Amino acid sequence: MATDQLHDRITDQFSYRGERADVWRAFDLLLDTDAFLNLGYSAWYQSPLLGSSQRRLATEVGSTLARQLPATDGAGLLDVGCGRGGPTLHLAERFGYRVTGIDLVPYNVTRAWENARERRHAAEFAVGDATRLPFAPGSFAACTAIDSLVYLPERATVFAAIADALEPEGVVVLSDLVVRGDVGDAEARLVSAFAEAWDMPALGSLEEYERALEDVDVQVVERRDITRHSVGRFRKWTTLFCWLLESPVGVLVERALRSAGLDPVVLLPQIRRAHEALPSLRHVIVVGKKTGEAGT
């Protein structure tokens, strides 16, 4: 798929245009998607049904970043793929970062500004392409990308742009879905079908992410697998949902979806593709520290 066409499909999906936006309308019924579009995080003692698991992931990323910086209060932080601003604003309020968020989708950025105004926060947000960040070199002490790079096909170029925007010894912390290193051909086909159903480019591996960071003089200093705290728990819900669809109450489930204005013909295959692919995916946090000027 051409990059421009993929960008258009992603924009349509997150702007509630087109048939594939129904999955986000469904999430709207259960989650705070007006602010948070990222996956959730729940430790073994936390229920995904209590509190905001999506905010907890932002806290996990922010805490990881804080351990790498001499101070967080007032530190300039760029959030790449900021979505509707929930994680960006949470990082500012919880840790004191001076935040700027950038996202490809104008609708998301509009919502991010609205969320900032509602919370009376002086965050900055901009519409922009992560492969061509509109900032001077060395503008930020830190960068986050919370479950956003999975939607970007040119990740090596994004990492180069991030490295350029970071100060010397600046830190980047990202969380993302990646493909397990041991998947076979059958599992790879399921992952590809999932990516196609959700308007994603081909998913990368952890090793590819690490090589791309090292290529722009960003040394990987930490990597952590959080799968069992996030998509591992989500798959329990998809398992239950798929079971219900195949049971005698499946007709009632589809009727309930239509009553909510959702199209089961489009929505249900998306959920099934996610359910089939999740065992072949990992959810990881990767930490990198800039060791020199990008491209040297």
C-alpha cells in the first residue's frame, strides 16, 4: 500500500470517517478514547475495569523516562503520535514535563487542544509528519512514542527525526506492538491480516526497532516486555467475545451492535483478526539514549 494511501486510511479511521472507524466508536462505549488511544497497562494486582489502564501505561512510560533523566520538572518532552493528548497531558501533570505533542491526524490534534483547554494546561500540539519533525535540532531533552509507531511505515526515518530533535544525551522511551521473533509463516499471515484490517503497515520486530535506533546513534539502554500486563489481558476479552459470537447469543450481540449504530459486518472481522494475531505479538517498552549527533 502506498504511504499516502495508508496515511489517508489512518486519518479516516481516527477521524470517525469510513467503515473501519466503527471499532473506535465501539471503544468509545468502554474507554476514554476522547483522550487516550493507546493500549492499557494493568499489573497483576490491578483490574483493567478499575481506573484507567490507558493512563497507567502513560504512567509506566513516564516513570521509565524519569529514571533516565537528572530531573523531569520543566524538561522539554516531545510526544510523537500524541493522539488526542491524554498521555501527553498526563506526563506533564504527573512528572512536570514541558510537553509538545505532534500527530498526523488533524482531528486528534483538535481534540488534544480541547483537552488541554479543559484542564487549563499550557501544552503545545501540532499536526505533523513524524518523518519530518518541524523542530530545530536539539530542541528536546526527551521524547516519547506511546503505541504510535505501529501506524508508521517509515520507522527508521522517524527514529532519525527523533534523534535529531533530541539534545545530546537526550532520552527516548517508546511502547509499541512488535512481532515475536519466532513466528512461522502461518502466524505471520495472521499478523499481516490483522495489520490490514486495522489500517497498519507491516509490523516490525523488537530487533528492527533496536537496529534503527542504533543506526542514528541512540543506544538502547533498556527493553521490557509488558505483554502480559496489556495485550495478554486484552486477549482474554477477545476470547470471550469470539466465544459469545459463536454461541446462541451471537445474534443478540450483533443486534446490540447495530442498535449502537455499529456495523458488525466490518467490526467483527477486525476483532477476530486482532484475536488471531495477538499470540504472535509482543507489547514492549524500549529506552534509548542519544550518544552523538544523528547521522554521524
